[in-house]
Amino acid sequence: MPETGANKSAASTAAELGSKSTRAAAEMDAATTEAEAARHDLEADLRALREDVARLGETVASMAQARANALDEAVHRNPWSAVVAAVCVGFCLGVRARR
């Protein structure tokens, strides 16, 4: 039985849809692969950033500890200087609060 125009049209439409479907699936796979690669890169960057922040926190803590120790030593060497400084700061804050 010979094919009619409607059958040819349906067959060509089905073939075209199949081709488009295959291309869409390939594009989807490529986009998924790119998204996974981008996610992997972002996760690696986030891990590196967290490590940097942790190191920075340790550095700041050690610097603060060193300064606190230096201040403690200075106060033990010159206790009256520390008292005078504290009185001056208290006076300045009192004058400022009074306004």
C-alpha cells in the first residue's frame, strides 16, 4: 500500500520530534555536567574560604592574647600608671555622658 501525504507528514514529524528530543536530551546532559562542575568548583572555593577564615580567627586570637599579656605585664610593672590612665578614661567618659 503506498504511503499517503498524511502518513509521510506524520512520519517526518515523528522523525523530526525524535531528533529534537535527542538534541534536547544531549543539551540537558551537557548543562547538567556544567552545573555539576560549577557546583564542585564552588564547594572547593567554599572549603578554601572556610579554612582561610579559621586561620584568620586563630591569628587574631593569638594576637589578642599577645596584646593582653603585654598589657598585663605593663600594668604589673607600673601599676600607678594604669590607675591614672583608668581615672582619666573614667573622667572623660563621665564628662561625655553628662552632656
